[in-house]
Amino acid sequence: EERRPADASVRIALLALTTACCYALQVLFERQRLIETEGREFQLRNEQVRTAGRLAAEIAHQIKNPLAIINNTAWSLQRALKEKNGSAAQQLEIIREEVERSDRIITELMGYARLAEGKVERLDVVEELEASIEGVFPPGAGFDSHVERHFEHYLPTLLMQRGHLREIFTNLFQNAREAVAEVGDSGHIKVVARQDPDDAVVVVVEDNGPGIPSDKLEQVFEAYYTTRAKGTGLGLAIARNNIELYGGSVKAESELGKGARFILRFPPRTVLK
């Protein structure tokens, strides 16, 4: 019996409909899997950050109280010895200065610990960069340095705590601001944000300051390393710690007299498409 064309058309339509339904189910299952994976990632990162924050807060609290006692005692002894023993009073002044410096470090650590109570969320890289730039270089503040921006469009969002990402960017911009302050009106900072072929998001902060000696490129990320009188040496150390918490990395490139470049890399597993 000869098959009618209408029957063939029906079979083709049914086959197409079945294929479309199977594809739709596959997409739905994949989306559900991604939602569940993202949820587990949210939970894991929040717990890691909170654990680290609670530990930092406890350590800071335990150290801060004895420092206050030491400082008060040194101040009392300094007043008592000021006229009788100038040398001893001078030594006590050194003790007080170091205690105050330690107290500033502890205060920064406590601020970092408070960030641990935040939540991981989807963050727009360009929005966070702009907010951090405005915070470090507020409009009308009269900074001589110029910030040049090169941001790719449609960068994927990052899965991080806002406080951690802002602190990374802010510390790098503050470091760049202090570097270009040494070259006066010609200070220039360039900020680049792009996505690499492997889906990682890369942010580069470059300045034309005095630069960093090649043997200090790793040391600048060590806690308490600073070349500035009022610096705590924690800014870049915290920036590195924050980005490594999410599996990322930061490195410095520089030549003396030719400025410095800091390269941040947020890995694909931090990126949400």
C-alpha cells in the first residue's frame, strides 16, 4: 500500500517534537545541576570565610587588651621618669610607639574579621572597580594623578563577598596613589579589566611611580612589610589573602624608575557566566 504524504509529515513532526522535548529536558536538568552546584559553592565559601574571620577576630581581641595595658603602663612610667631619667623615658617612648603601631595592625585585622560576616554574591567587576576608584580618588579631592580606565564590555560577574573584592581593589589603588604621589603632577594610573580565553577575569593596576626593586617583588605581599613611616604593611598582604581565598592570584611586575604593575587573576570557578 502506498504511504500517504500526510502520514510522513506527521511522523516527521512527531520526531521533531520529541527531539525538542528531549533537548528542553536536557537544558532543564543542566540548569538545575548548575543551580545546585552554585548553591553548594555559596555555602562552602561562606563557611570558609566565616571560619577564618572568627579566628582572626578572636586572635585580635586577645592581643588588643594586653597592648592597651602595656601602653597605659608605659605612659605612667614615662611621666614618672621624665625628669629623673631621660634615657629610660626615651626607651619607654619607643615602647609606646611600637605598641601604637601594633594596635593599628590589630585594628586592621579586626576590620578584616568583620568582613567575614558578609555574604557571597554575584558582583559586577566594573561597578566594583568604579566604586573603589571613587573611594580612593574622591571627586573634588584635588588628587594630581589621573586614572585611565580600559574595561571590556559584558564581563561575567564574580562569585565573592563584596567587602573582600572592594578591599582588594581599594588596597591596590591606595598603593598606586601613594606611589604616584612621589612623581608629582605627572602621576598616572591605568586600570584594565578583561576576560582571558580560559574565562578567567584579569584586572591590572599599573602606575608610573618610582617602581619596586626586583628582589622586593614578592616581599611587598608579606604582612608588615612597608617602606612608609605610617604604613602597617598589611594592605597588599590582605589583598593577596583575599584573592587567594577564592582561588585567585596576584603578582607584581616592576622596574626601578619605570613604575609598577599588579596583575589580579580571578579563576573560572569564581566567574559566573
